Amino acid sequence: MKNTICKKLVIDRSKATKVGTLKDISLFGNFTFPTEGEFVNGLQLRPLAGVGNIVSKTMAQISQWGVGVQ
């Protein structure tokens, strides 16, 4: 793919008390972690970068899933 950027996300499971998974995470290919606005420290998901509907989750919503957010 042209103009594609990948970064490795290091997950430290030793810090998580309960580790779960995000439902249907395999449906999404683009993840952003907002640093300002309503979803600060949360997660925004899209099928492709710049394409498709955005699914936004706050830090509180993610914590309820038990995925080990610090």
C-alpha cells in the first residue's frame, strides 16, 4: 500500500488486572487515540483511514470492557 504508516503497539499485560477484548475489533483497520475533545484518552475506530463511519469510545467505556486501559 502506498503512503502507509505502521507502528508497533506494545501492550504490558502485567499492568492490567482484567484483560478482555474489544468486540468485533477485527472489523476495524484504523485506530486513533484522541488527545483533545470529547474522546480524550479514548479510542476512535474506522474500517479504513479516512473512510467509513467512526466508532468513538471514551476512556470510561473502554475501562468497562476490562481491556486493561491505564
